[in-house]
Amino acid sequence: MRRTFLALGLIITIIAAMTGCTRRGSNCTDPGGVIKIGVYGDLSGQTSSFGQSTKNGAQMAADEINARGGIGGRQIQLIHEDDQGEPGKAATVVAKLINQDGVRALIGEVASSNSIAAAPNAQDAKVPMITPSSTNPKVTEIGDYIFRVCFIDPFQGEVMAKFAANTLKAKRAAILFDSNSDYSKGLTRFFQESFIKLGGQIVSEQAYAQRDRDFSGQLTQIRSASPDVIYVPGYYQEVGVIAKQAKQLGINAPLLGGDGWDSPQLWDLGGEALNGNYISNHYSVDDPSPAIQKFVADFKAKYNGVAPDALAALAYDAVMVLADSIGRAGGTECSALRNAIAQTKDFKGVTGVISLNAERNAIKPAVVLELRNRQLVYKETIQPGGASAPPPTASPSASMSPSNTNPPANTNATGANTNASPAANTAGGNTNRSNTNTGAMNTNR
Amino acid sequence: MDTFVQQLINGLNVGAIYALIALGYTMVYGILRLINFAHGDIYMVGAFAGFFIANGMGLAGPSWGGLLVVLVGSMITAALVGMAIERFAYRPVRKYSRMTTLITAIGVSLLMENLFVARFGGQGRGFPQLLQDRAYHLFGNAAISKSQILIFAVSIALMVLLQWIIFRTKVGTAMRAVSFNLNSAKLMGINTNAIITFTFALGSALAAAAGVLTAQYSPTIDPLMGITTGLKAFVAAVLGGIGNIPGAVLGGLLIGVAETMVVGYGANFGIASTYRDAVAFAILILVLLLRPSGLLGTTVQEKV
Amino acid sequence: MPTFVKRLLGALVIVFALWAINAAMSKEGLFGVGIPLYQVDLWKMAGINVILAVSLNLINGFTGQFSIGHVGFMAVGAYSSAYLTVYATQGIEQQLAAVLGAQVAAAIIFTFVILVGALAAALAGLIVGIPTLRLRGDYLAIATLGFAEIIRILIVNVNKIGAATGFRGAVEPWPGRTTIPAYTDFMWIGIFAVITIVVIYNIVNSDTGRALVSIREDELAATAMGVNTTRYKVTAFVISAAFAGVAGALYGHWRLPHPADFTFTRSFEIIIMIVLGGMGSITGSVLGALVITFLPELLRNIPGGVYDYRLVIYAALLILIMITRPQGMLGGREFGFNWLKRPQKRSEGDEAVGGAGGVQIAERDDPVADKKQDKENR
């Protein structure tokens, strides 16, 4: 009995010691010194490849900033936390970063559900949060301290619908979506709306659940509807298997996807079955623009030759936008920093020129990439609200103009189509494109 | 018609995997009256063992010899893991109540899952494709792929082998004796501990085979892949009549087909395809309500 | 001092202490001093875990039935109560607020929806319990797990409660609140944790409790003694489910409920709490809940990847406890709350359940009896 009490006493002491009390009041003033920034994501759960990419991209940005002397002479420090990909844990982790580590800003999450769960804590504490890659519109609706540097689902769904209808000339589309993810459901909805508007027809709509490993039932139903294209807005974990099983069933219609496909691991899962499919993405690793090529080279040098996926690039941009805003705000005082981030305009990032609109969302173009022999081959750039911009020339490795993927400033005005390419191809650009095996993209992806 | 045949093939294919795993549940339950919660994770361990063997041998492309080595190697590895679990976790608690053994089994299951997550990460990894997969057209649109044929062929071969071991060998006779009455078997001079260990090894090897075969068909493996599959296989064992070997096979195939049919045709009856995972559990609750002994539970007396 | 005065005083002390802690946890703090919000989160979680663990202990620890789907009932409570606050109670709350003030109105509505959450979970418990509790314990285990999964799959497929996106508020075509109101503060959690402990404690120390323990010890013998085992098992199961529903309602009005928060991993976490604390010990469950809530956060600060292995450590601990000490950390012992006891039970109640070796969960080595039971169930 005595031992029990001892153990009990010990536990309670530990917990009490952890708890302690602090003075309440505004934590908004800049404490000076090293600027702490919290980065949270899934480092050990189902989608840990997302969290890992984000972490690497963010860390590289921070190291670069510190190497060139920090922000106004102040170094920045990233504190990485793992939320295991669970919404509840994401909220706790953000509370920890804010209250225990005293971070002045947050970068995260990838999955929209986790960002949505965690954002209220950031909003309440008036700690600005920039999500690098949560594309669900609801994320930034949570409050005026929540920002993002990527495009949103309605746009991404529309991009693929346009590509399917205009470039691939598809009339009949089938959809196979992940019913456990709001990302996938959102893309499905917006793809459907746009595709029907463009004169197409949805012939079959099937759902699966995350972690499923057998999709033959759904694919058989889709096959019997004989679609021209199959839209699969899922995450790479399932998509690789779906591509393989589609081939096993003898389905030859191309699969179309979103940025959730973009992971170095996709190729291990799907292999050859992935060839000839298309995804929409934030940027293309084989974009010849010097800024992007420098980023890709630096990243590979830092992380054992692994090429940066879109998530790493977005995390890099998020930290860069944040650092730029801290510089313009002259510190990390809550509202000054918030306003500085909100005023971000024409920031030249790796993933395009970033301008934030009144809803705190980035207005950016998307690229469509073709999957071919373990590479993501650039197909075309589609501007927000505008028509698609076909590839400039037959061989982008030779003469793709940087301004095409890094559109000029006025793209933040919705509806503006800023196709800078003078030599636009005729429609059906996918047929007359030769294989674009540039050295840069021939990575170990 | 061809769509229906296709769905039937798909369902039987999934069901064959469930059946292989269900055999392990049913054998262990027959002997120890223990729900071996960790059995689904043995299936996962088998798949990972295959992954590491294949990578260790540098197998990347298709090769029949490589596939055979990977299959046998992972079966042996899983058998060893199963024996170790029995020896170090289950044997010490065998004398305690059912509840204690059940919690231990859950503990072992959690240990394996979390150890693999902590060690290898929770994300899926691609399993090397050791089979040049292609589809063979049957008629109309119906097709069967090489990996599906492989699953059918190997699982039938293993089930025949199992049947032979249980009914035609000395150790099989001993297994049946132990499942009939452990204490009497002990009195008859049967080394019951050795027989129990052998049963675990046998069941684990079958689960590992299921793991490698699945990985050829859907090439993603991850540390948590055994949870749902394992539970469904358990439901298959209950459906067929737990402790009953033909029952486990029948239950597995039925659940596989039922799931696939819900995906394929559920929408016509207002059941979304995402209710697929609920099918097995709904069947379980129905079986418990209507016929707790399972489909073949009472008619066949021979149990292991 | 008369007992009832003592108990009243005790209740007052608890309420005052909760009020003070709650004030310190609020954004304004108590006299400007507050507990850091991160710890506030953890304490809230700890309180909810206490409710879950203590209620699960009634069925797993005291009745000896094995439920591993507790989180399913929590989900039922969370979603049913949140459904009401989002789609139904807003108008009534406004009317009440006009008369009684906003705070009182919110309190009345919240009490009501918590009760509804508890009722819904109890009903679910009844539906699962009646068919499965007739059967052997391990079938119950699988059936509860299956049930919890079915609930989760249902949630994922129903759009009106947010489906896989998580329930944040009214979903488009249906009018209602756009966000679930954050009623839950530490006061609510604390009060319901105390209520859970007191109610379960009194059940365990009543005639019903004796019947439950007799079922755990030997179901056949209990039947022979005239205990209607199925009825008692179902009763215990339903009560346990109801409290899980309360925990869910509290959780649902604090964090926005999301299907990913109600997976079976969470059920196992609750089982680890009660096994660690001791099956059949209420104080043990409380302790287990605190340890499992705070330990991982402590491990987070230790470098060298210990945090990554915390779940491995739990699992290994679980197996070790089962092998060396199947009755758990505290066994069936209780400590330090004799004052809560009903006075008329004093004579036999002083030795709390499980004292003096009454609770040994296991150590029955009687394969013959086991066999007999198997035959019967077959």
C-alpha cells in the first residue's frame, strides 16, 4: 500500500511540475532574439511521407535564411512536431508549440482535416499559421490568422476537368474517389461540376476507403461503363495499387489525379502501370527556370539525392513567404506580422508567383504533368480562372520560357490568362510531344 | 454477365486470402480456445519478411525462382515469429483466465504493429513485383490476371497440404487429439506444448503466404495492413464455424464474395460501396444472433 | 458531523476546487494567472479519459466481460449530441437566453444534449449487448470491435454530420449552426468525471455490484445462485456505454468530432489505461488515465526518439503486466475515498471491492470447467 502511495505521489508531482502557472495576458509582443517557428505534420503515421517532405523543405528554407544572416540579423529556429496524422493530436501539438515552445508562427499541415483541427488554436492565440499544402477551402475560413501558399480544391478540380475535356477530348469520365478524405471528395465535386459544364458526362462514380488494398470491385464497375478517362483524386498510397489493378483488369483509359499522387514512393507502388496517366500539380521538377533548377539541385545535395516533391517545394515557399513577411513587419508582433503576410504580393517562389487574396488563399497557376517511366513530364500550365496554356514548344527542355510556369504579376487577378508563350501549340498537344527526358528530372524518384 | 463473372473472380480472389488467414485463427482456436489477435499481424510480418528477402536478394524484376524463395522464406520467418510469440507471450498466461490471454494477444498485436511503425514508418512501401503481371481475357470483358491465378493456385495447394498434414500424418493426429481434449492428450503421452507450437508455426506460415501473395496482387505493404484483413479473416472463421477447417475456407470465400458484391451491386440497393468494410462485421453480428456455431460448426466433428 | 453534511461539504469543496481550476484554465486566468493552454488541453483530455476508463472498468474490470469497442459508444455520444446542438437547439437556446441570460441557457442546453448523448449511447449499448452478451466473452470482444467499426463507417458515409471531413457544423443544404459551440470547459469535464466515479463506485458497492462481481468470478455458479446473468451483464454494459456517451458529448463540444478520432486504436488506449491501473479498481483506472494522458507528452521532450517508441513501450508493458501481474498495477485495491461510501454499507463496504484478494481476476486453472462452458456455448 505504501508503495502505491509513493508511486501515486510521484506521478502527481510530475504532472504538477509539468503544469505550473504563467501570467495571462497578451503574448503578442515580439520577445526578440531567435525567431521560433513551429512546423507540425505527420512524421510517423499513414501519410508520413507528406510530413517528412514538408519538414525537409521547410528546414532547407530556414537553413538558407540563416546562412545569409537571418532576418534583419535575427536567426530563425524551426521546431518540428509530429501529430501522427490525427486531427486531435494536431490540435494538441499546435497548443504545445504555441504555449510551451513559444513559437511566433506556424507552418502546417498537409492534410486539410488536420489543418482544420489545429487552426483554431493558432487563431485563438493570434499566432499566424501558413499551411503549405492544405487545399480544402475551409482551412483559411477559420480565421484571419490562417493563410495558405497553394491553390485550392475548386481550382485543382477544374484544371483536370479542363485538361480532360479540352486536351484529351474526353466525353465520358468515371470517378473513383477516397470517401475518407475531404480532399478527395472536394476534388471530385469540383471536377464533376466543371466537366459537366464543359459538355462531358460522368458515367460512373465509385468510392473506396483509405487503406483499402483491393479495388477490383470498383474498377470492374467502372470498366463496364467504358469511360474515356478515370479521375482518381486520391493519395499515392492507394493510387499506385489502383493503377496496377486497373491494368490487371485490362482498363486502358488514362487515370487523372491531383497533387496527392506526388510522392517519390508512387513509382514503387504502381510501377509501369502508372505510365500514360496525368496529374495536376503545384510545380514541375523539370521546369528549366533557373530558380527551380537551383532549388532542385540544392535539395538533392542536402537530402541524399532525393528530388523535392511538390510538398517540399510548397513548405520551402511557405517558410520563405513567412520570412519575407517578418522582414517587412520588422518583427513578430502578432497583428503586424499577420498584416504583412496578408499583404504578400508577387512573391517569387519556387512553386510560382505567390499573391494572397482577401480570403488569404494564394492565386497560382497549376501544371499538368504526365507520368512516364518514373518521371513527371510537363504537359501544360493552366491559369486560375482562364483557359489552359498549352506547352510552348515541342521540346520544353530546349526552350520552355520561364515565364510560362512562373507567370507574371497580374495572375493574381482571377480570370486573367497570362499565357506568355508566343508559340502555343495547337490543340491536342499531348500527341505531338516527344519524350522530354531532360537530365534534371531523371532522378531517383 | 461478364461483369458479374468478373466480380465473382475478384471476390473469390480476396476470399482466398481471407481463407488462408482464417485457417490460422481456426487452428489456434481449436486447440487453445484463444482468439489469436496477433494473427493478422503475422500476415503483415510475412509480407515484410518477403519484402526484405526480395530486396536483400536484389530481386527487382519478375522471376519465378525468386518468387518461390521469397514465398518459402517469408513462410519460415513468420513460422518462427509465431512460435516465439506462443513461447514467450501466450504460454506464460495459458494458465490464467480467457480474459488475460485475450489481453495478452491484443498486447502482442499492438507490439508488432507499433514496433513496425516506429522502425519502418507508417507509410506504405512498394513490394517488388516478382511476377510479370498481365490479364488473360476469358470472354466478353471478363479477365483474370496472372497474380490472381497465382493466388488461387498457391492457396489451393497450401490447403490441400494442410489437409494432408492434419489427416494423414502423426503430428496431425496429435493436433486433432489435443484439440479434442488437451489434458487427455497429455495423459496419452502427447507433448502438448510441442503440438501447440507446431500449430502456431503452421498457421503463421499460411498467413505469411497470404501476405506475399497479396503483395503480388496489390503491391503496397504497411505495418497496419493486418488489422482489418485479420479481423475479417477472423469473422470468416466464425462464419464457417470456428475450429472447423473447411468452415474457415468456406467462410473466407463467402466474405470475400459478399464484400465485392456490395462494392459492385450495393449501389443498386442503396448501399454505398464504402460500406464494404462494414459487411464482414454485419455478417458477424448476424451469425452470432442466428447461428453462433457457424455454418459448418455442428456438422463436422473433427477439429483442429 | 452527520454523514450527509460531510458529503455536502465534500461536494462543495470539489465544486469550488473545479471552479478555481477552471478559472485558471480560462483565457483570462484566475486573477490574471493561468495554466498554459497546452496543459489545459492535456488536463481536459485527462478528464475525458478518466470518464472513459472508469466506465469501461465497470464492464471489463468488474463484470469480467470484454468490450474492446468503447470508442464506438463515445462516437455515438459525440455525434448525437453535436447533431442536436447544430441542427435543433439553437432557437430554444436563444429564447432561454432572453429570459435567463446566455450562460445559464447554454448550461441548460448542454446538460440536455449530454443526457441525450448518454441515452443514445446507452441505446446502442442495448442493441449490441443483447445479442452478444449471451455468448462467451471473446465473441463479445470481437462483436464490440465490429460494432465500433460499423459506427465509424456509418459516420464516414453520412453527409449531414460531416462524413469523413469531420463534423464542424451545419452542412450546406441543411440550415443550422455553422460551428459546434464550444460549451465544454474543464468545469463540465471535472463535474462529469466526479459523477462517473461516484455512480460507478456506488453501483459496484451495491447488490448489483455484487452480482456483477459474481458473474466475473464464475458465471455458472452465479447462474446457479439465481443471478440473472444476462440481465446484469446487459445492465452493466448499458451503463458503461452511457458514460462513454457522456465522454463523447463532452469531447464533441470541445474538439470538433472527426471519424479519425474514433478508431479502435483509441479503444485499445482505454483498455491499456484500465489494465495498467488495475482491472476492478476505480482509483486505478483514474491513475491509469492520468498516466496514459501525460506520459507521452513527457516522452515528447526526451531526445533520442523515445517518443516514437512510446506505443511499443505500452504494448510491451501490457504483455509484461499480464504475464507477471494479471490483476494490474493496483490490482483490485482502492485507496482514499472511504468518505464517499453510502453509510448503510459501512459494515461490508469498508473493504472496497477486491480488497483482501476478492478480485483476483484470473488464476483459474480448470480446463474441465472451461471445456464444459465451451460445450454449453457451442
